Amino acid sequence: MIRDLPRTLYVIAPTLMECVLTARDFGLTEGQMQHFRNVTSAFQLRGTTPGTPFIARTSTIWSAGPHADELAVALRAMQAQGRLRIAQESELSNYRMFDDIPFREARR
């Protein structure tokens, strides 16, 4: 039996620690983080499939860093193009279902 696997969720923040804090702010646990793609630079957004869901804190509270401004600009541009969209609460519940279950095992 194959469960309905959610799309990879992007967690966008300028540092890995801020990605973890962002995920926690949205009620997601470390066990579910294996289903996320932590994006900490604009370069990591290349090849994004249109309609990819993401979560992020507002860029005004991001730490100042060399990639923070570039990441904020790329995030806004990719939203305008439709390549990224804000994840809905109903979608986040799909990720909570897979707590501590790797996607490859969920296919069994």
C-alpha cells in the first residue's frame, strides 16, 4: 500500500539553525525534518518545481548574513513566478502524519 506522500517542503531561512526554529514555529518536529529541504541560500532554489510549498519566518527577523538579502529577493521572485507557494495548514498536517517514518518506508 502506498500512502499519499506529501511534496518536499522547503524551510527557508539564512542559517540552518533558523530553519530548525522556523520548523518548530510551524509545529513540526525533528522527526519530520527528514521530509524537509532546508534552504539557506538563493543558489539552493535552482531547479525548484512550480508550486513547491514552503514555510519561512518573515525576512525582517532573519539574522544579518551574506546570503540573507539574496535569499529574500530570490524568495519573493520565485513566489511571483509561481515556483514557490506558502504551505497551507492542511498541508502541514500531512507532514505531521509521517513523524519518524522515512518516505521510503512509507511506500510499504
